[in-house]
Amino acid sequence: MIRKVKTENGWVRGIEASDPRITAFKGIPFAVPPIGENRWRAPQPCADWEGVRDAFRFGPAAVQDKPGLGDDVYCREWHVDPELPMDEDCLYLNVWTGAKSAEEGLPVLVWYYGGGLQWGYPAEMEFDGERLARRGIVVVTVNYRINVFGFMAHPQLTEKQPDAPTNFGSLDQQAGLKWVIRNIRAFGGDPEQITIAGQSAGGGSVLSQMACPHNKGLFQRAVIMSGMIGSPYTKQTIGIPEPLAEAEKNGADFLAFVGVKDIEEARKLDAFYLRDKYGEYAKEHPRMFTVLDNCFCVGDPLVMLLKGESADVPVMAGNTVDEFLEALPAATKAEAEEKARQIFGDDAQVYLGFPEVWAESEKGSFGKVSSLECTIKGVLGGRKKNGSAQDSYYYKFGPEIPGWDHAGCFHSVDLWFFFESLAKCWRPFIGKHYDLARQMCNYWANFIKSGNPNGEDADGQPMPVWIPYTDEQPAEMVFTTEGAKAFGGQESGYIRFLKKKIIREMEA
């Protein structure tokens, strides 16, 4: 087993994972601490160190609200530790490898966590890379700046650092990826077989990295979990980059709220004071997200994927069945009909003719649908029509999820299964859940290795065949309580209608 590795900046010593055939290297720095003059600046090259650095513990989480203080589903699920180490000095990554030598050339997963670009950290217990590493994958999880530290814009920043005026969190992700390319051979990985992946805002981050013109050729595959967000009923705003001028005004308003006159003064403030002031500010003002700076971000990443303007690599994408469900904003049938006419115009009668629109009318919910499912299917199908040479694979996650809270297939619960880390969860999972997790992790590992998720299960039996998604053959893999089930291509007229509506507006 590889236990000690020489990186470009010095030696690191890893620690055996629960399975001693796997070595975990935690808290490896990939850039200098983004503090002082480096706050709100692109990540700078890491300094060298002497001797051997013990890489036994995760680096600090990026500065954010203290986790584990509430009783929401996420505080119960994994944000459980109010004493989680947290610091502005946060640019560290983690590696799990089962390689016995640097010559093995194993495929690599680079993972970006989610949390709305406001919260989250690689130390979340569901992001355990050990089970994937047992399948012959070198797993890397990258920390990055978030919220006001990762995505603030300001006129002074644009003037003084025009090549990197904002999107510092995205640049951290990019710097981590480039570190992997330069260093991963020493861990037994192949820098020419990299899959970038993420869920929620991490999936949105994958879209952003795919759309960045400077990233061409840096990775070979992409996994976008619950990260393609659109709506058939309302104007979409989540995930769409904010114009630079608007982001600059938001940044200037924030500094005025804090009571400083310029960036130089703001860089001298305590990070946790800034965090708390940002929390106050965000109650009445917009939070800070990806910015259309025409440097890192040159367009809406989702639209660029649809139009074939981002990295043309194999894609796996999907959603859980209970997340981002939307319905017509109407309380009565008459109101639903009027809203449909307002939203769909000349196509309203076609929409109102679908029985799905009225399926839950007795509950006062009209036209309930997964906006994620419609968006993902529309983008994957449109991407192929727009000339992509690569396959796209769509999944839907819908098993029974146990627990006293009856949370259903909520946003992010599938992470326990893809990482096959559900033994760490408090929920009373039983054998069928572990069987499903094994299958899901197998599919994921196969995709990371080859761009094709198909292959054998642990007992040597072939898993259900997962066919690429196209508009002509809208195949999907549905992860159910009874296991993975492949569906080869019948899509309801209702879903086709709604996905076309979403894509038509994206292309406008």
C-alpha cells in the first residue's frame, strides 16, 4: 500500500482507512491560505514544506454558519458537529487510494461538495471515498471558499485583478483539479482519466467547470447530481450566473453594511465577524453566488451544456423523486386553468389535456412534476441533438427511505448510496438498502473508469443494462427499494411537453 507520497510541495504521510488496503491522505494543502491580502483573490501556489507532513485529519471547513445547531433534516443527517474545525485557511484536499504503487494508473474522481455555495465541507461523513477506492478508483475531495469569501464581487476587485475579479470558490475548485493533474500519479492515479462530480451546488460547480473555456482537456467525464435546475412554471433564477455589475453592487452594499470604505479595510476584518455580518446582510439582501465575470464564467453553464458550448465529455446526471417538485400556483381548478393560459399561452389547451395535470387536484395540487427531471432530460436530449459525440446517462433515485421523520427521497439522501457510506447514517437501513447502495456505487465506479456505467455486480452477475438517454430513446435507470431497474424508453407526453417548454426558454 502507498502510505507516503512525495507531492510537488513535499512529502505527505497517509493513514490506513477502515479497510487497511486503502490509504487516506487528509488535509493536503493545494494553495496558500487565502487570508489577509489573499482574501478575495485567486488561489496562489502552495508553499513547500520540509520533512514529512502527516495527512491524518481533514483540513478546516471553509468559514460558514456553525453546523449542527438546528433540527432540520440536514443537521440530523450529517451537519451534526458544532465543534467542526473551521478556518479561512481552508484550501486543502483529501485522497483515498488503494494503489500499491505509483505505476498503477487508476482512474480518478474529483468531488465537489454541495451546500448552495454557502455551506458544506469535504469532511461530511457521507463523502467517504473508501468504498469507491476499493473498486479501483482514486478519490479526491476538494475544499473551496464559499459565500461571501468565495463569490463576492466589488468594483475595486474588478479594477485591480481583472483576470480574476470574483468566483474565487470556482477558482479553488479549478486549482484543486489542476493539483490533481500534476500530482495524482504519485498516488497511483491517472491524470488523463479524471471524472469531476458533485451534487446540488457541487453539481452546479461541475457545470461551471465544464463551461469554463480554460478547462478544456482537464477532465474526461462528468457526474451532475441534482444540479440541473429549471422550471416549467416560473422564471428560473437558481444557478444562473449574476451579471458582474449587479454582483459588484451587491459587494459594495455589503461593505457599506459592514462599515468599511474599501477592500483593503475589509481584508483586515476578522473572518468570523465577516461571516456573522454576511448572515445578517443576507436576511434582507441577495446572497452571493457564481458571477458572469467573462473570465472564469462566460455564460449560463446549463445553457452552454445544452448548446454544446461546454466540455463534450460523457455525462451521468439525475435526481431524487421528491426534490424540487413544482405545481401550478393555483388553489382551484379555475385558477389552474387561468394560470396555465398565462404560462403556456397558445399551448395551454394541450397542457390542460394531460391527465397528470389533474391527478392530485383533490389535494389542491395541480400539475405536480419534478422540475429537475424535466430539465435534466431536456438538456441531455438537446445536448445530443446539438451535436455532442458523447453519451449521457440519466438516473432517478426513488427507494423507500426509513426513519421516524418520514423524509422521503429528499435532496441529497442519495449521497449515502453513491458513496456506499450509509452504514454511517442514523437511519435504520436494512439489507435491501445496502444491496441498492452496492449497485449504485458499482455503476458510478464503472462510469468513472470508462464513461459507461454498465458491468457486473459483486457476485459476477451482470447488472441491469443502462442505456444512454436520447430524445428518441429516453432510457433511464431507476434506483428502487428492490434494486436498480432499467427502463428503455417510453416517456409520457406530459414530460415531453414540459421539458420542451423548459428548453425552449433556455434557448431563447
